[in-house]
Amino acid sequence: MIEKIAHTLTRKPKLVALIAVLMLIPSLIGYAATRINYDILSYLPQDLPSSQGEQLLEEPFQMAATSMLIVEGMPAGYTNKLIQDIQDVPGVSSAVWLSNLVGIQVPVEMIPADLREMFFSGRATMMLIQYDHPGASDETMEAIRQVRSVCNERCFLAGFSVVIKDTRDVMDGELPIFVGLAVLLALVAMSVTLESTVLPFVYLASIGMAVVYNFGSNIFLGQISYITKAIAAVLQLGVTMDYSIFLYHRYEEERERCDDKRDAMTQAIIAAFRSLSGSSMTTIAGFLALCFMRLTLGRDIGIVMAKGVVLGVATVILVLPSLVLIFDKQIGKHKHKTLIPSFDRVNGFILRYKVPLVVLTVLLFFPAVYAQRHADIYYKLDESLPRDLPSIVSNEKLKDDFDMATSHFVVLRDDLSAADMGEIERRMEEVPGITSVVSFHKLLGVGVPDFFIPEDLKNMLRQEGWQLMMINSSCAPATDEVAVQLDAMNEILHSYDPSAMITGEGAMYRDLIDTSAVDFQVTNYISVAAIFLIIAFVFKSISVPLVLVATIELAIFINQGCCYFLGTEIPFIAPTIISCVQLGATVDYAILMTSRFQEELKKGLGWEEAIRIAAASSDASIVTSALVLFCATLGVSFVSSIDLIGAICVMLARGALISALVSIFLMPAILCVCEPLFNKTSYHWKTPDPVPALPTSEEETLPAAETEALPAPEGEPVSSEPASVEEISPEEVSIELEPVSVRTE
């Protein structure tokens, strides 16, 4: 089947290229229609109490999207007018200030002290703004933009939804630069390592199509995260470049055997399909392991990237051959020598000191594992943003002026007795770090008549059998202090209402920390197990996958351990992504060298000569692949002002280099030392692959019946014994040549 497809593709390359270009149109439409989600907390498992409480805040309370507006040093007249202007903004459900919160009928001295302190701090006053739609929705983002437009420079809009808005604006502005710089640096890397000036542009055209196809097909997912959007394109570029290089190198080999370049490409497609369909499985397995995270952000990244690898392989098989055939003359015309140095002397050194290098490899595990486990991790997403963003400045002001680092939202049953509510409020205020508690019961408890309380406030605090309690804390989210605080609050609440739920940034970050810790272990084990089984199947061995996976795991430990030695914090999602992606993407380096090593051993060569050939043939491909992935991802880290994106890309770039260095400098020594083990624990490790015997003459193809009894010349006895060579003299040999017609097909 693949033979027919390959033959058809190579006969009509221009038609194939035209179809590939036309397919970009629906892909671009799908890309534009795919929503980007900037709220990482929305990927938490929906069965967690914080997620369930968040759903109740959205419906029926409509409090999930709430921001705080601080007005500093402005007269009351300006504030009253500003409230009206904000309420007129489409998407804003209410704007609440102290005057319209308790009603103008209530004297100031009757307002609870907690409520006064919540809305006043020196010359600054605070408003609560609620929105009609969820906090990360497009409608809320637009409403926040318009709210900012009616404010002056003395107004500071804070809250998680505002942080999401600024994150979105930064990403939208930087993404074109991400992609442009990644392409430029990848182009430079390929120009240095490839043998043609035109060839890198052909590769980029093919991979660029695969990237557009991948992003266009994301419409079936409905939405993707902004992290996926930022790193998927550059990851796909770096990971699938190997496949393009393999196809072209095989095409060059076939050109020496075929007169027609189309036939050469046909054979290259067949070889590439058989090779890439297997080798890409390790990369796909690494990405799909992310789908087992409870934090569904992993599934988002895993599906998109696994799909990208599949589409990358498909594009290399179906589209790249046509582009190479179309531009074959230009590729050949602009050839030059590559700048990759020879590694012969290095390989000689490695073989001379193979045992010490293997010992060094084992010893490196100890500091690498220790450093990897002790690297600092942060979970608070706004820590990855530039500190001069308006939302970050406003959040800091909210913390400093109003002592509100975190706002907890507590959802309780509405039928709790007044005595129980009073006891809950009292005990909550005694929890260390709690600065204020606001609830419907507390307003009534100070003597404010029910009919004095505005309907907006009633709807804000009581809905459909539930009541809402807002608790402000001086403890920052994603810290040990807020974790202790949440434990104390849950203990108090559940002693009165087992169904009560705490939500908000503090609770959701706490669940994010707990979920991520489990996810890292689960995905790491799954990716290692899946890739182990794939390599075991390919090599029919138990020991080969153990050695290869362990070697690349060492590179991963070193990569993550660098953060410990450099004293840098990394975002919570980075270790999980790196462990799966680096293993899946760079284990191919080790597989490439091991496959060639086994191939040479099957030819009957000794282990020393076999590893010399394997290393010499693999080093250039490893350098090219690693350099492209390094340049593509490192370029993003230079541009990104969002540390979450920059840190992931730095680790991917560093991981590509470390994996390449381990594969080039340590893998040959490991393969040599472990070769006896491979031979004993592998099926047919050195056994040559069966080669079908080809007929060498017409006589060899005659049926047995025709060769068993040939008539002897007249007058000569028929002898059943063959004549020996000594019995035949040269004079007795007489050969007559007759014209023979040969038919070639």
C-alpha cells in the first residue's frame, strides 16, 4: 500500500504541493476559531471542593469574576460618578461601594468595623466590581478593558481576572515575536549543520504546514491553554526536524542507486515511513503521558503535541517529498560544506577510557537526583509576570493598603442558626492572618434592620439555599502560611456544616500544589514505562531499554538539577513537562546510535569497530537535531516576559543540549561496556537479518525434475559420481558460446 502511495506522490509533486497549500485555508480558519484559555486554575479537577465552590460562585452568586478597584485621594463626587460609569459598562453586573452596599439610610457608626476597614484605608477607598460572565471569558476581558478606560491614573484595578487580562495582552503581543525568532534561530542552526542553503527553507515550509494543520485541528478541542499556544509551535519545530533530515538523507542515498530521482524519492518515502512510524512512537508516548495528569492542563498540552508529532510525520511522508522534488535543482545548486566538526578523535578518546566514563555516568546520578529533588518550585502564577504590569501593581497596593493578600470565599448552607453563624464568625476572626470577615448574618448582628439592607447586597450574600462569607487574609496564596490557615478554617466550618466549601485563589492554589505533586510522579512513571516497552519491543531486549532510558533520565535529572545549583525557582508545571517531553523527544538520540551499533554487529564486526561506525554516523544527526531544538526554544526564552513560558523553554533548550552531550560523550562507552549484557538478554542481538537468496543464473532456476536427469552424450557412459577437479584437464574443457537473448523488465 505504501509503495503505491509513494509512487503516486512522486509522479505529481506540484499537485501534492498545491493540495497541501489549499489545506492551510481551513486550518487557518480553525486556528482563528479556537479559544485560548488563560486561567490555569480552571484546569483543576472538578471534583475538588475549591472547584465546586467556584462553580457556585459563578452560578447562582455571580461572584466568580470579581475585581477590586482602589481609588486613591479622589473626592466622593468623583467616586460616585465613577460607580455609575462602571455600572454602565457592558458585562458588569454590579459595582459596590460602601455607600450603596449598606444603603444611605444606615449611619456610618452602625456599619461594622470589619466592613469599614475593608472599604477604607487612609485616603484610599475600594469598590467591588462583579461581572456577568466567568472570570476568564472574552466578555469579562472586554469589560475589564472598558472599566480601565473610564478610570484615571489614581485608580488601581486588582483581582485574579485582571491578572488574566494582562497575561492575555502580553501573550498576544509577544507570540508573533516568539514564532519569528524561533524560526530565525532554527534557520541559522540548520544553515550551519545542513549541506545546502536552500534545504533549511524547504524543511521550514514543510514543518510550518504541519504546525498550521495542528493548530487548526485544535478547533475540535474547543480551546487550548495559553501555555500550549506559546510552546507547541516551537516544540513541534524542534521535535519533528529529525524526521525531515532522515527523509532527505535517505533520498540522497537512493539517488546513487536510481537513475530517476522520482524512483529514488519513492524508495526514500518507503524507508522513512517504516522507520519514522516506529521511532516517533517514543515521542508520542512521552506527550501522551501528560494526559494522565489530574490537572487537565497536561491533557491539553499532551493531546496537542502528540497530534503535532503525528501530523509532522504525515507531512514529512506526504508533503516534504514533493517540495524536495520541486526544488531539487536549487538544493543541489547551493550546496556547501557543513560546519559540524569530526568526532573521530573524541570517539577514540571515549573508547580508550570507556570504563571510567561508565563509572562517571553512575556517579553523576547521585548529585543529579539530589539537586532535582531540592529545586525550588513556585505555584503562584502572577509571580511569573513582569512586576510593572498594572494588575501586579494593583494587587501589591491591595495587599499593602488594605492588608488583603488573599480573599477566601466560603459557601455555607443558608439554614444555619444565628448562634452557629455567630460562633463561626468569631472563630474565623481568631485564625492567624485573618483580617476581616463579612457575611449577611454579621450585618444583621450589629442591629441593621433587614429592610435597610439593599437587594444587591442580599443577592450577593444569599442565593438558592446558600450563603456566602467573604474572608480576607494577609497571607499570600501558594504559601505554607495560607495552607495552615485553610486547614484551620476547614476544621471550623466542617464542625458546623460538613457541606461547606472554601474557594478563591488561596484554596485553588492549595489544591493546585497537592494535585501537581501527584501528577509529577504519575506522569513520570507512565512515560518511563511506555517508552521502556516501546524500546523493548523494537530491540527485542530487556536490558537495552533499561540502559537507554536510564541514560536519558540522567540527562533529565541534570537538567532539572541545574535550577538547584543556579538558585532559580521554576514554575510548578515545568518538571512534569520536562520529564515527559525531554525523555520522549531525546531518547531518539540514544536509539539512533544503538540501532546502528546493533546493525554493524550483525554484519560481523567487532564491538570497537561497530561503535566507531555507529558514533560517526550518528553524531552529526544528533548535533543537528539538538541544535535546532535548542535554538527554537531558547529564542522564546529571550523574548518572553512571562517567566512561566521562559523557564519552560530554557529547560527544554538546556535539556536538548544535555541529552545530546550525554548521547555523544557517554553513550558509546555505555554501549561498549554493556554489549555482553545486551547479547545475553536480547533476542537475536547479533544474528544477521535473513536476506532472501537471489538466483545467479538461469540454470539455478530450473526445476529439480529438469536437472536431475540430463542426457549424456552418445557413446559415453553415464556416471553418477561427479568428476573431481583433478580429473579434468584444461585441454578437455571445451566451451561453445551461442547467442542468448536476454529480456529485461
